[in-house]
Amino acid sequence: MRKLFFLFAIICLFTLNSCGVYNFTGSGEIDAKTFQVNFFQNNAELIEPGIDRTFTLQLQDLIQNQTNLNLVKNGGDLVYEGEITDYRISPMTATADQRAAQNRLKIRINVRFTNKNKETDNFEKSFEFFYDYPADQQLTGSTLSAGLKEIFDRISQDIFNESLAKW
């Protein structure tokens, strides 16, 4: 019985031992207390009103939900800023009679990330994603909302991973 207890104790010791701080978002230990997300201006040739505000708020929400950082309006330890550089709708597939069967909405966002506590983490990079939808639908209402949600979810998660999760 004593040997079994000793074996169980060793297994528990190795199982509960870890290499460092880890959380479910994969961000590890963050050397900051505050962050700010400046307004992402829409500088694309084709303008869809309101997407700049929607993206800015979504990025703020994602960082707040996945870290314990505090959102500030200025003077943040981590600063996210940039602009929407491309908003494009293009046909993707065609039918037998040369008509579009599917369209693609693609959005590209240029991001400048500054970590005031660790300048080696700073970067400027473009992130983009797309949403395919049937060509017989107009890109308005629920189709537009679904597309923006899918694109912004992916882009904001990619920005989070690049800046904090280091994946």
C-alpha cells in the first residue's frame, strides 16, 4: 500500500508541475496592465458605413474578454491602432451561362501594435479575411451582418494571437 501511495504521489507531482504560466487563451503572462484600441479609420476605396466602429469595438471586447487587462482611452501599456485598407466584393464562381454563382467580401486591416514595456513585440502588419455568399443575395441586412461578424471575429482573433498569444 505504501508503494502505491508513493507511486501516486510521484505521478501527481509530475502531472501538476508546469513549465510556466498558462491560461485557456494561450496568452501566457502579459507584462502590461492596460491597453487601448484607437479608432480604426475606414480608408478603403469602397466605404461601408459603420464598419470602422464595429471593428474597433469588437477588438476591444475580444481583448477584454480574453485577458485581465484594463481598457483605457489613452496612455495604455499596449496600443492597437490602424486602418481598414480594403473592402472588396468580387465574383468567385460562375454558372454555365457565365453568371456569378458566388461572391466574396474581403476586408483587409492594417494594424500597428505598440507594447510600451517590451518594444521587441511591436509590429505593423496587415490582416485580412473573407466571407463567401450566394450571388443571388444582396450584401445588406443579415447577409452583411453575418459576413462582417465572421470576418471581424477571425481578424480580431488573428491580431490577438499575433500580439499577445505569440502563435
